[in-house]
Amino acid sequence: MPQITLDTLVSEIVAELPQTTDLFRHKRIDYYCDGKASLKEAATKRGYDPEKILFEIKDVETRKKNYHGLKPKAFDTITLINYIQMKHHRYLKEELVGLSSIVKKVAMVHGEKQTELRKVKQLFDRLRIELLNMMNKEDQYIFPILETYQTEPSEKLRKKVDAYLFELESKHDLTGGLLHELREITNDFQPPADACNTFQLVYKRLNELEKDTCDHIHIENHVLFKKVRQSGDLL
């Protein structure tokens, strides 16, 4: 892989080293919506020494030989779409519905004492609606058009594709904002020391939901959309 420097884009680092997502999430460095910033810019924005972050990334890089996960960047466009649907859409559609009831329950039971839980429920409800609507539109309309664009490219279809990609990127920015708010209000998804098991479970599952959604958005914004736009450049 190309050498990682302070000038390397955060999105490119994650595309080459998917293991770095945990590091970036821990540092609250946005690699999914704002991934077009360089490592130096992103680290400085969050108040970190860029050189220290680069050192941590290099450490991850030296341990990558033990990583046996998939690298979506290597997939062709149609395979990548299938991967997104099977890994991310399937999980989110199930988890958003299942998590909804216990978020509501915890907010009702503990919301008077832990007032932030009411805001957590509001943010989660907005996130759930936004993600479900976006995924349904992708599955029913946008992804089929992207697949057609790969096999039957045309200038007319390219304009439609460009409009859809711009729309999705805007939706992703909104989703990213909701995720940032959730992480902020939950103190990095850390429940109070006296939280009951259900309360703890909600924060644990919200943390897992955030990770999957961040990875999902990163793959679409910086891998899938990039591939689609590059194929359009060949017209």
C-alpha cells in the first residue's frame, strides 16, 4: 500500500487499513463524512498532535498481518453494492427496529433522573427514520440504477447518477451529525456507574450501531461513489 503520511486523506487511510476505524472513532476523528481531510488537518481539528496520531496508525499498520477481514476497496462496483446490502443494510434494518423498543423503555423508566435519555431517544428516533428511509431508497431505486450504469453507461444516466450521489452524500452528512450528537450526549456511550443492565445494554448497542453506520457511510462515500464516478469519467 502507499506510504501513509500527514498529507494522506483520512478516507484513504481507512480504505487501505480498515482496522484504523476504531482508532479514529476513539479520537472522534470523522472518517466517514469528513474523510476528505488530510490526517494533519483532521488531527489538528480535534486538538491532537498529528505526529502522534500518525505514530499510532503506523503501529496499526505493523500489526495488520494479523488482520483477516475483507477490504471492500478491492471489490468491483456490483460486488461492493451486494456487500453493503448484505453486511450493513441487513444489520441496520434489524437492529434499528429491535433497539427502538428498549431505547423507549429506558427513556421512560430512567428519563426523569437521567434527563439526557430523553434527548437520546429523540436523536435515535430521528436516526432510525433517516437510515431506514435512506436504505429503502438505495435498495429500491438508487443501487439498481448504479448497477445498470456499470453495464449500460450513458451520458443521460450519468446525470441521474450524479444527482443521486449528491443526494446521498447530503443525507450522510445529516446522519453523521446525529451520530456526533449521540456520542456527545452519552459521554462516548458510557452509562452511569449505577445504570441497570438494560440501560447498559442500550449504550452498548448504540455504540455498536454507531460503528457499523460509520463504516457503512465511509464505504459508500469514499469507496463506492468514488468507483462509480471514476467509471463515469471513461465516457
